[in-house]
Amino acid sequence: MSSDDTTWLIYRGDNRPHDGMSRLPAPPPWRTFDGVVPDEARSWGQDGVESAANGLGGSRAYFPSREVVEMVNAGLYLRRPILVTGKPGTGKSTLAQSVAHELGLGTVLYWPVTSSSTLDDALYRYDAIGRLHETNLTRTKEPPDVGRYIRLGPLGTAMLPQHQPRVLLVDELDKSDINLPNDLLNVFEAGQFDIPELMRLPAEQSSVRVMTADPNERATVVGGRVCCREFPFVVITSNGEREFPPAFLRRCLRLNIQPPDQATLADIVEGHLGAAALSSSARLIEQFIEARDLGDLATDQLLNAIYLTMSGGEQPPITRERLVSSLFRALDGPGR
């Protein structure tokens, strides 16, 4: 890595935590937001590294390409979401964990998208029935604290004003309803959203403590509006099963992650299973690459095969071949 790299790169992709976020310059004028960071806001620091590491999993052995590292840094500098495509097992979701861990940005906020997902699911949920039920049980004139019945979703939590951006993973957006990508545009552009149930409160009740997507954490919402200070680092994954609207694509940086080559696969195997596993799996790696040329395979299929062939006593050759053939079955083939 050159001296220019160490100056420009905030995210290096080497899985070693550092304080690179302190060098991130101010956002472009058109991506500046005016959310007020409350005194209670958490500054992650080393806690951010440890919190991210708790959910790190496979990203401890994640080896992003130069293109991936550069695009992550472009997203950090421009405060834009990154739309990541690629075949299964190429590390699309792991990328978010890697960024959070290396830059000490806390636990990744995770939104798994389905065909029934809506923007409200990601912003917040209001349990009006639960609040009414408690009011009837206690038989008090004043309804219970509304903040106890509002929980911010992963996107809503990511939009809270904080000293450093949170990392948000929007997983498999191509599974969504056709309108959801466009629904996201306003939030991504405005960097804020409203909670009508709180906006209707009288002025003396304008400051409300609500629950967040972080376990056991609460945050203050003033005037019913959540406005970010630092735009979150957003990774949106897609399996390429549909096209997105041009207006949505224009507001994202696009990245297609290529399957790892033989050298990178060797690094991944060593990172997950150790040097001994690598030294005895050269032929399996070659078989995996040959099978991958004929159909879609995920890297964890290779790891499963290596682990299985190393576990217990030595297997008969015919058993080993049968197991490897089954584990290397293409994801896009018959019987998938």
C-alpha cells in the first residue's frame, strides 16, 4: 500500500481496527444534514470495534478486492449508499460487517427485505393496540408514555443524529415490492423522516424517549422528527434478479463483486480453518474452481467440503468423492 493510499483510504479492507474515521473530511454541500446530536448520544470508540466484532463472523477472513475497497471509500466520502451485486457467497453481506469492525462503527443494523417489507417496517413501528390495552388495564386518565410503544427500525435507528455514521445492511432489496426502492429515495435524499404519532403531541411533550433497533437502547426524538447528522454507511445487496428504477440507481454507487480467485480462496481457507487445512486442500480448491466454472457456487460450499474431509478419521476415497460432489452442487442447477 502506497503512502497515497494511507492518506486517502479511510477503509483499508485489512480487518485491522483503526481510527480512520477521524480523517474523513466534511461531506459534499449537497449531502450535509443538520441533525442535532444530543448529549446522550453514544460515541462508540473501542466499544464500536468490540460491538462490531461480536457479529463479525465470516468477515474475520474477508479479503476485499482493490475495487471493493475503493468503492467503499467513495461511499464514505460521498455519503451515498452502495448497491452491491454479485453471485452468492461473494461477500456482499459480509462487506458491511467488515466496514463496521475496521472503522469501529458498532453493531451493523440489519434489514432483511422480503416481498412484504415496507418503508415503515425499516423506519419505526407504533404499537397503538398495546398502548390502548395498558390504558384500559390501569384505568388512568393519562395514557402511558407513548415512547414505550414506538420502536425505531434499522433504518430509523441509522438515521438518528450521532457523532459517527452507523452501518446499515439492506439485504436482498431485489425481493421487495416494486415500489420500495422509490420509497427509500426520499429518506436517502432528505436524511430525515417524521413520526406523525409524536408530531401530534403538545409542545410540552415534544421530547420523547423511544426504543431503537439496538437492544436495550433508547433515543430522544424531538418534535416527532428524526434527522441525521452523519449519513449512515448503507450497503444494499441484490442478487440481480430485477432492475431498479433509474432515479434510485442515480443515488447509489454500484459495485459488482466478482467471485474470489484461487489465491483469495486460499487466504479465505487459511483465515477460517488455519494453515494446516490450507496445506491439505489444494486439490479441493482446484475442484471447486472447476465446478464453479460450470455453475454458481458459494465460497462456504468449499469451506464445508474442506472441514468435512478433515473431520474425524480418514474417509474412503469413494465416500469423499461422493460428499464433495454433493457439496459442490451448483446453486443454479437441478435440485437446488
